[in-house]
Amino acid sequence: MKITSSEYSVSAVREDQYPRDVLPEIALAGRSNVGKSSLINSFLNRKNLARTSSQPGKTQTLNFYKVNDSFYLVDVPGYGYAKVSKKQREQFGEMIQDYLETRANLEGLIIIIDARHEPTTDDIAMYNYALLLDLPILVVTTKMDKLKKSQYNKVQSNLRKHLDLNHDNVTVLTYSSETKLHLAELNKWIEDKIS
């Protein structure tokens, strides 16, 4: 799939604010500061469409990006950020849950995990929750450029140790927004889900 256009469309916290044009959607979830915005920007070949921040917990709404006038990437609030109040975390949780459980045109979920660390409790919970929803899942380990080649195998074994990856609807991809490692595979997975 060739990316010919991409634009920020809307930020939403509830269903009546979602786009109404019923295009297919792919959601991206991950803990705060895991590189969701960088992945979106590198996938779309844009510098700052999705705002990256050195301050974790910045995304507090569902952000919809319209791509090729044919589908949306949906950036959901990062989870597991301690400086956000417990009440806010619960609200984020409800917002994400409402979206993931009720959005009929949601065609897949990309769960982003930092390759340098083992999956967190929140990563594992999100993954298991996505399995329950029976959504196609792409697990993407980001920041691979920060690792030595000799550490690549450890990334896979860390995932297997914490996540049950033996499901037909689960795909795993190592990724780097810097080097564009496996960008073509990411593109293909999204294309398959929205077509």
C-alpha cells in the first residue's frame, strides 16, 4: 500500500465524537513513551503528524488519523504511566475499553512493546484482553535500533515467556522507526486487515 495522504482527523473521548464515515480502523496501544507516535509518523512517512513527547502520558484522548481517505489509525492513550492520577487512569481504561469493545469497524489492534524491556504487567493485560475480544493482533517491539544484533533473539524469547503467541490471529514484528526495520511488513499487515 502506498501512502498518498494522511491527516489528523479528530480527538475523541466518547463514541459520539468518533468519525462517522465508517472507514476501517486500526488501533495502536502501548504503555506511555513506548514509541506509538514515532511508529505512526514513520509508517506515514511524516515528521510530526502524531506529536511525540518526552513527557509520558501526553496522549489523553483517542486520536484518529485518516490515511489515504480510506482508513484510520487510532492512537489510544498510553497505559501504565504513574504520574497520571488513579482516577484518570480508570477513565482512560474505560475510554479504551468502550472503544475496543463497541467499535464495529475496528479491524485490528497493534500492541507496541519496548524491545529493550520484558513485557510489563500492563502489556500482558492488554494482550490478554485483546485475545478475549478476538481482534487480529500485531505485537510490535519498537526501538530495535537501540539493541545489538546479538540481543534480537532475546526479544522474541522475552515475548514468548510472557505472552501466549500461539494464536491464528496474532502476528509478531520487530520494528524501528529510526531504521524503518520491517516497515514493509507493518504496511502489509495493515493493508491485509483493512482490505
